[in-house]
Amino acid sequence: MRGPTDLQRDALCELAHIGAGSAANTLSRLMGGRPVRIDVPQLALADPAQLTGLLGGPGKRVMVAEFSIEGGVDGLLWWVLPFEDARRLGGTLLRKAPASVHFSHDEVGALAEAANIVASACLSSLGDMVGLKLLPSPPDVADGDMGTLLKSSGQKRFIAVHSGFHSSDEPLFHGHLLYLLTPESVKQIFKQLTVRR
């Protein structure tokens, strides 16, 4: 797989920053106005093992909400939270402390709904920038080892654009917003950007 050019890399990171900012603002509102910060996006041409290292390393238990990107861009959007961080966020959304060491049905539902709202805000902002109506598919929520979950996606290598996010107030948590793109989708995004300029 051929990686993006420097110009495409800069454009994708700029778009990811805008999308992540919209996602962070939306998540902040869901949490009653608690601030959520984002990190500078990074882009990598990576295989599942390399991405596993970026997201905490092998054996790291996480909750992942996976979305297919619909509306003209071929790719996936992953919302990733370490297990304990997801439990804290789920408890905040439900306004009650976690009851066990496993996700409850209510916690999974609250996190899936939050992920869907965040993904919709993220893709809407990105779509506005490239002139496409981008929407997330219904989320596929999974809990497990990061490496295993990435391998199950079926992709051998990804053009991955990664933005970290974290709270700066209780409940403390961090996570990742990850675009997994194909070379064709990068070309389509860049073509749309060129047309609109």
C-alpha cells in the first residue's frame, strides 16, 4: 500500500483535527460541560501490530465502537476507550457508579449511544469540509484485546489518522478517535478538497 503524499498528509491531519474538535465538544456536552481536550492528530501507514502499540500495546483491554463511514468515503471510524476509562465514562453518562467488573447492558447502551452521537458530530464536520454528507453506520461495540479487535477488521495495512482525547476534570479518562482509510478514500477526500478550493 502506497502512503499519502506530504500534502495529503497535512490535509488529512487538518481534517482530523476539525473532526476531533467537534467530537470533543459533543462529548463535553454529554458530560454536563466537563472539558474534553484533544491531542494533535497523527497519521501513519500501519499494520494491526503497529496500531496496537499506538493504542496501548498488546493485551490492553479496550472498548471499541466501530463505524463504517457512509456517504462517499471508504473507511472506518473507531472510538476506542481503555476498559477502566470506559467504565468511568459509562458511570458518568448513567449518573451512577459501575456495579461490577463487567459492562452492564445499560453501560453498553449508554456508551454506544454516546459513541454514535460523537461519531455523527465528527463526520458531519468532516463532511462539511469536503462537501460530502458523511454519516456513521450503526455502531458495532466490542470489548476485548486491542490487537485481536484490529486483526478482526480484515485489513492488513491501514492509512490511520489518530487523535487522542482526554478529560481534564473528573471523571478522568482518555481515549482515541481513529480513522482507518483506504488509498482510494484518501484520493476521494483530496479530490473533494481540491474541488472546493
